[in-house]
Amino acid sequence: MMEAFLSEKAKKQLKDMPADLRGYFIKHMEKIQEIPPRKHMKYGIPCHVEKITKTARLIYQIEEDRIYVLQCFSDHKEYEKWYRAYK
């Protein structure tokens, strides 16, 4: 099983979101620790993305046997803004 680490930004984002949505993020983090990543991002972005809800996204990197959670977006608009910065 891989070990997950949260960035300071991800910790703050999780802390600021509603408890029910935070629970979804935690469940998905546990899932990606056990199951290999699914979708790698396009345009040379060195990250993976996990769809949490219709609008929420989890951004992470995998290095050896560690998962580094970089961002936790509860709003699709913020995710799109971050994603477009790489294009």
C-alpha cells in the first residue's frame, strides 16, 4: 500500500471545505493508496487527477511508493483555472 502525503495547500483546502465533501476526498485518498492511479493529465502536466464529485477534483503526484496530494478542488471553476495555467 502506498503512503499519502498532503501539501500545506491541500491541508488548508480540506480544512476549509464542508465536512461531507471532506469525507469524499478522504475516501478517494484511501482508494488511490490501494488501487493504482487512473488518469494522468494531458499537456505535459506531471500530475494525476481523480474525480471526486461532479465538480470536485483531487490532484496528486506519484513518486516511487508515495502519493503527494497537491490540491483539493471543491469547485470546478477553480480546478479549470489551475488546469488552464498549464496549457
